Amino acid sequence: MYRLLTICLLVFVFISCQGDKEKTDNRQINYFDLQTYFKNKASEFSKSNPEISKEITVNKETEQKKLKIGNWKEELSLFINSDINKIAWKTSYAKDSTFSRVIYTAKEDDLKTRKITIKFDEQHQVQQIVINNVIDNLLFHGTEDLIFSPNKGYQVNKHQKVMILGEKNYLIKGEF
């Protein structure tokens, strides 16, 4: 009985380790690593704790505030989640680049992140990242235009059209 229990426990541990390996191996860096870039920015902003001027517009109603963000990882989650470095997408994006910019364009219409444009300065530091996302299914159509400038701020422009509920437009601007 003890042997059977030990074998079951070892099999369980082996299977658990395999599952963890699959989760961590889901990414392969083939393109600019947005996920790491924005997680690093979130960490940097959490440490420096800058005050931002934030403007939120929902269907033409605007609210402005000066505030400090409590959770930068959450604040930048749309940018982080636009990462295109999944193993399955290894050949799903076309790359067009020069010294001062890189553009990744989706080759398939069913990919959420359709286009990423990254502009660099003379020292090859990121000056601006522009991301275009599209979510489209039978019940929901949405577009997201995300703009991030590390020394200026960020902007999120979302348009959503939900079956039965109608349309909503969001514009979020954060300036450092």
C-alpha cells in the first residue's frame, strides 16, 4: 500500500511539473518583447510613483484627475496583454524595420493584435509604441488603439459594439 501511494505521489508530482513547464514554455521571443518591456515599466513606475494627469472619456462624458496609480501592472495590462510572443504565433506576424522603427503586422485576420509599431530614438531607446487590437465575434466587436510614450504618457482609445447593449467609446489619457 505504501509503495502504491509513493508511486501515485511521484506520478502526480511528475505530471504537475510537466504542466508548469507547458505554461512557462508558452512564450518564445520572436518579436519585440512587449510583455517584459511593460512589466519593467510597471515596476519602474511603481518605484518612482509619478503623479499623472488622467483623463477618462466614456461616450463624450469626460472626467479629469491628478493621481498616483496604485497598481501599474494593472494600469498597463492592455499593453502587456498585447504581447505577440506565443509559440503558436512564431510566423504569424510580418516584420518591417528600419533603424528608427519596427512594425509587426498580423498575417491572419483572427489575431487580436493586428499591428504594433515601435519607434526608436538615435540611441535605439523606445520613443513610442502604438498597438492596434481587434476583437471580433458574433456578440462583440471591439477595437483598441494603444499608444505609449515612456517620457510623456499613454493613451487607450477603445470602441466596443456589443449585441443588444449597443456601442461604447472610451478614451483614456495618462500624462506624466
